Amino acid sequence: MRILAKIFFFMVVALPVLFSCESNFHDVKRINSVAFNPVGESEDINLKYTDSGKVKAGMTSPLMLDFTQLDYGFNEFPKGVKITLYDTNGNKTYIEANYGIRYEGTDVMDLKGNVRISTDDGKLLTTEQLYYDQKNEWFYTEQYFNYRDSQGNNLEGPGLDCSKDFKVFNVQRSKGAANQLKT
């Protein structure tokens, strides 16, 4: 009789509790998970940034994902991004990368994968990752870079920061050949 009572207790009391705990556990896991989905997707974007009626920059990308609903919002460019920067004299700086993220609160872009920056006067900078501070119009990286200009000057090494037109150029450690490096 005692064995029957134990089996009855187990089937009536213990089994439902075990199954309800399993169900609650899945609910708790689902509550704690964060939905990390964009609030918007845009294909084939072509944006222009203007200031006082003048175009300062243009950006194109096959796909932009908008995550600006997050506490630290951002826009992601998973299929690459191309940016054209204009100075007051009409000179252009061209930026290309296989991937990019623009952080909303800081106006910093993180560019990755075959990053290329070129200018109308023949300067070219290549690296695998580069940050662009849009407010200060400044590039910086800790990655290995290669820079060359139209006069045959070549500079390479890890880490640099420079202005968008390469007129101010700071490197951490570098090597290269310079005829008379004019930036």
C-alpha cells in the first residue's frame, strides 16, 4: 500500500510540478532574450549631407539596417558603403569599405574590409579597418596601413591618424620611401 501511495503522490504532485518548471524555464529564457532586429531596412541608398545649402558628403550603399531604437543606436551597412567628402574648394575624398557601422550618438563610422581612401590629387590610403570621425573630419586606425601619393611617396605601418585631405598625418611606427613627403 505504501508503494502505491508513493506512486500516486509522484504522478499527481511531482510530475506536474516538474513539467510546469520546464515550461517556466523556457518562458524565463524568452523574457531575458533581447530582440536584436532593425527597425528599418533601406536598399540602394543614396544620401546627401548638406550644411548651409552646400553638399558636404554623399553616401551610397546597397543595404542599410537601422538599429537606432537601441540605447546605443547605430546604422549598419553589411554589404558595403561608399562615401564622398567635399571640401570648400570642391576637392573630393572617396572612401570605400566592404562593411560599415555609423554610431548614432558619436557620429563615428567604423569601416572594415578593403578600406580605400583616395583623393582627386592621387593620394591613396588602404587598410583593413578605419574609423572616421565625421564631426572632426578625421581618420584613425590601429591596423596596418599603406599610403602613397602621386609623387611616388610610400608610407606603411601599424597605426595612424590623419585629416580627411591628408594634410595632417600622424603615424605610430612606419617605414617607406619619401622623395619629399608633402601631404
